Amino acid sequence: MYKVCKILIVTLAGVTIVMLMGDNGLINRAKNAGEETREKSAIEKVQLMLADYMAEKYTGTKTLEDYLNKQKTDGKLDKVTNNGNGTITVEVDGYEITIKEDDLSIIGTEKAGGEKTIFQVYLTKTNGSTIEPSEKETLEQKAITIDIINIGEFGEIYTIEVKDSKGNILTKETNIISNVTGQASYIIKKSGIYTITVTGTKEGKTRTSTKTEEIKLAMPIIEDSSMFSKANGVIDIVWLDTDNNVINEPVSPANYLGGLTAIKYDGTNWVEADETNADNSWYNYVAQIGTSDGKTSNWANARSSDSNVYFVWIPRYAYKITYFNTPNQVKAYRESGNTEGIIGYSNIEGMVKVENGVEKLLKDSKPTNVIGKAKTSQYTDYIVHPAFRFGEGTKTRNMGRQI
């Protein structure tokens, strides 16, 4: 009995130690929360200084660096460093905070003495000049400008790589660093999510840093009535929840029957179906790619208690049509996601023509009767089907529509 109790005590002690000291333990969580509070406090101090400088900027001739050095002299900052690339880093309360000189935005925060940022990413015009606030939503092309910082500390040779959302390498540059600075640009032809990776090697040691940017461009408007051939189209479908977030599969219509009876066709008659859909005989929703890939959706059916009214349940979804030059390119897209040969889209923007990688919108082709858009980032150009419009006279359920 004594031995059993002793084992229990040791085991319980071990659990207590894990709860207090583990990676997700109480002590570490409290420490992380305190660290986050201190970091926010340091950022707020700098933001107040920048607001003060903004008022002073238009009434005097003092530069940002001069102003920050005065704050250092007054004991409000511990250190001020001009990085020589349009940014200034200040140290306060154990944090290094980096500020862009042109718009006074804070673009980086890290603990003093820790690992420093390898690079910064800016969105610029294709000639490298600054994008003015009034131009942010009107530019048809932008550039990702990657500016290497802390060069002496982290490398003699750098590789810069830009990928699209599918992981395709769009550009890769190596050995672009001199002893002083390093910079590379990539011109963006279409809206999307881009991943920038910088790898630096010094004395045989390699460090890699990655950042993701979502970039939206204004499309040029065209009046090309011929547009392109729609003979080789592929329909992509995604399921949505009631907030238009993309989900893996639609919620079962059994959750929304509300007194209706689930039914299925057995080849001769309509008979009652198993609401749990254990054998997929009541419904089988397949998010199809294309219109002839052999996949078939079996829609859920139901009827009223008096058997006078029948319903078909269509789950909430969004879609996009992609057009290709040839049937073989359609086949390659279905089998491996290969995007070679795309000539256009039908999406939330309207009818979009693709020429030399540049998207152009057909004037007045924007879809009508569309409420909202898919919120999950890689699907924001999908069309939420106009059948799903709540409270407008059709009998509509939360996750789909009855007809």
C-alpha cells in the first residue's frame, strides 16, 4: 500500500511540474504574456513619439533622425541607428523598433540583442518609386521590392526567391549583394499571395528568412467583345459556411430538416432515407473539377409531412471557371494543377482575359446578384452563387437552399 501511494505522489508531482514548467505550462504562458505586454508598451511609446514628430514636422525643419536623437538625449530612447536604406531603428525598453522614414510606419520589432531581420519587403511602382495613398487601389502593376538589411552580419552571398500561392518560383536571384547594400524587385502582373524567401550564407553558415505578402492590383479595363474561346473550361467549386469561409465539406442537411423527411430514389420509388447517410445513399456532395471528370454529386432530397411538397438541398458553395487553349491543358490542370495555357477566367471580377500573364477585365462583365465573396484568402476571386441570398422571398436555410 505504501509503495502504491508513493508512486501516485511522484506521478502527481510530475504532472504538476509539467503544468508549471512545460512549453505550454503556466509559468511559460505567464512569461510570454508579460513579454507581449512589454513589447506592446515599447511600440506604443514609439508611436506617441512619431505622432508628436508629425506635428513638429510641419512647423519646423527637424528631420526624423534629429528628432529621435533628441529623444535619446532626453533619456526616452536608448539608441538610434540610421540604417541607410530609408529606415531608422530605435531601441527602447529592450526592444529594437524599425521605422520607415517616408511614412513613419513601424515595419519591424524584435528584442534587442536577438536575431536581426534579414530583409524588408516594400510594395512600389514598377520603377521602384513610392506608391502614394491615392494610387494604392488604382495601379495596374506593382513591384515587390526586397531590401536586404544587416548585410555585414548575415552574409556575403544572398539568394532571393519569389513564389506564387501554388509554390511556383517566379524569380530567383543570387549573388546580388555588394559590400554595402542589396536589393531586388519583381514586377507583379496579377493579384495574389506571394512568398519571398531570402537565404544568406556567411563563413559556411546559412540563414533563411521568409515573408508572405498578399498583393491586389487594379485590372485594366478592355472592350474586347470577342474575348476568348470558352470551349475548354474547368469549373472549380468550394463549399462555404454561412460567413463565406471555405470549409472541407458541407454540413449535413440532416441538421436542418426541421420536420421534413429525408428521402431517396431507389430506382422505382421515392423511399425514406437514412438521415445519418451512413452508406452515402441519401446524398453525396462532390466538389467537382470540370464538367466531365466522372465525379457525380447525389443531391439530398426531402419532403413535407403531408408528402405534398418535395425539396432538393443545394449546399452553399462558390465557383470559378478557368479557360484554357486546349483540352490537353485542361487535362493537365485536372491531374496536377498545371496552369499552363490559361487564357481567361469567369470569377468575382467578371470575364477576365489573360494576355502574356496580365489579367484584363472585360468592361461591364461583373457578375450580378452576388452578395459577398468567399473570405478564405486563396478563394476571394470565387463567385458565391447568387442562389444563396438570405431573406429575399425564397425559402432558405442557413447552410444551403431548398427548392
